[in-house]
Amino acid sequence: MSGVIAAVTVRAAERAKALGAEQALERLRQELELVPRLGVLLGPPRQNGTEVRKTRVEPQSGAPGLAVAYVYTPAPPPPTVAIVAVTPDDGDPEE
């Protein structure tokens, strides 16, 4: 286990619920606890190591594909991930 704590903001959870993607978001949250740097980096890391990242969740079981933005903060310990935005994926490949 990586020791990373991952959480979903209230707003992101509400959006996932509205899209019928709560289970998919929970699976992603669990995966981010193990591998906190999925997807692509959006801009340079901040001086303190904080990163804003984007990843995708493929469509599954009637839920749409998702584009998910999250913030990874390595310090102070323990490292944390906050899933902050969930939107329907437009289907374009990540850059």
C-alpha cells in the first residue's frame, strides 16, 4: 500500500451521482490510493510538489465515460489525492 489518502469532494460526488457513475468513481478513488499519479499532468508541478492531474474512466455498466480532475499533494505526509471535478468524457484521447 502506498499510504496515500484519496477522497472525493462533495461537488465531484454529486456530479458522479447525477451521471450514474458513483461506482466507477469509487473504483478510481481506490486506484488512486495505490497509484496517485494516473493520467496526465495539467501544467507544471507547484513548488511544494502539488500536482493537478486529469485521467479518464472508460464507459461501463450503463455509466458514461468520465474525465476526472484531481489534485495530488505529496506533503505534508501522508500524501493525499482530492478528486475535484467529474465531467462526461467527450471521447477524445488524452493529450
